Amino acid sequence: MATREGTVVRVQRRFAAPRERVFDAWTNEDVLREWWSAMPSMRPGTIEVDLREGGRYRMEMVTDEGETHIALGEFREVRRPERVAYTWSWESNPDAMAGSSDTLVEVDFFEDGDGTIVTLVHSGFAAEQIAELHEHGWTGTLEELAKHLNA
Amino acid sequence: MNSSAAQLDRSFLALSHPVRRTILERLAHGPATVGEATRGVAVSKPAVTKHLRVLEDAGVIVRHVEGRIHRLALRVDGLVDAESWLDEYRSLWEAKFDAVERHLAKGGKDGDT
């Protein structure tokens, strides 16, 4: 489920997998290389993640047409397996963030019986239209993660 | 009592206190620490603990603990049972009003059917 309140994106999804596994799938570069994608027509490219507070990440998604989308940022909070927060911007298309260069992604992982509830809040967008694009992106990304975890 | 009735009890119990509704309204904007979710709420810490337990038992919130920080989130599927219970009764009444409208549209001459 996703909601948007002006320029803040919120997405929540439950996964039928233990919390450590979901956290690692979201943050560990070796696991990200297996699935990082926002839709079925994308696959992971080069993925580099220095998972520690102050560490940086740079993650590529490559479309079927060969287009590369590169997201990057810096970790602000790293608390395995509960929470991770990081800045977010696009190296490949800075205009996609027009006026919102330093957005923040906060991801929380909650145990829910034998599964895990993930909440993602992405804030700091300059325009609602940009937030809407990211809402679609995150919803698709959680869908791809679910496929990876079920595989 | 079957488990679905018990779940309904827990759901409506969760909604039946202003402090708990305040917490849920705040969490609707995203996960928050216990402090953030209960800021300005004039109840003691033990009372807050009790309210959070009611919400957790009902499955409408989840929590994780980082040291001394307890972070809460709304469990968006948590009130599904309560919603469908309400929906069921709303649709019964909507169906009744549809029947009344049909009756009135016919000029109300046909009596009850």
C-alpha cells in the first residue's frame, strides 16, 4: 500500500520472510546484485554499497533497452535489522530531482508474526509530480523484492 | 466465540479510546518513536504502555526496538476485519435504500414486495 501526502511518499508492504533476510536483501550489495529493480523490465547493473553511517552507495538499474538509471547517496542511520536511512539522488538524471537534490529515504523493518512489514518513507521532494514518480518506483521495487524473496 | 469475532473485539477496542486514536492518527503519517506518537498526550507512561499493548494485540501497530528507542508503525492491514464488518452492514442498508428508491420511482403504488 502506498500513500502520498504532498511531497512525502509512504509505502508499506509485508513480506513472508524473516526480518534479517529482508533487511539484507535491501542493504547488502551481494544480495542487491541479484534483484535490484523497480519493474520487471529492469535488472541490476553495478551495485556498490558501503553499509555504515556516513558510507555511500551507488546502484544501477538497467532497462531492457539498455538505459541505465543510477541512484546514489549516503547512509545516515544503519541499524540492522530494524532501520536504515539514507540520502537519495539520481546521478544519471539530476533533472529528475529538480530542486530536491537531497531527499531522504527511511526504511523500517518490523517483525510481524513469521513475516516482516517494511515501511518506506521518502521525503524532501520539491514537487508532488516528482514524489509521484518515486511512489511508483518504490511500489515496483517492493514488488520486485517480493519476487526475489519468494524465489 | 470464533477467532474472527475475537479479532473484531480487539479491533474496536483498539479504536475505542481517544489516546489510542491519537496514536493511530500520528502513525498514519509514517513510523514514529513512542515519544513522537504520544507527545502532548496527557497520560502517564504506564498508561501509554497499556494503550500500546492494546494496539499491538489488535494487530493495528507493529513495533521495533533499537536500544531504548521504540519505533511504531501502523499495520495497514490491521483493521481489514473491522472494515469488512462495517462494509457488510453499510451494503445491507444501501441495498434497502435502493429498494425504497425503486419503490418510490414506481410511484409507490405497488405496496410492499
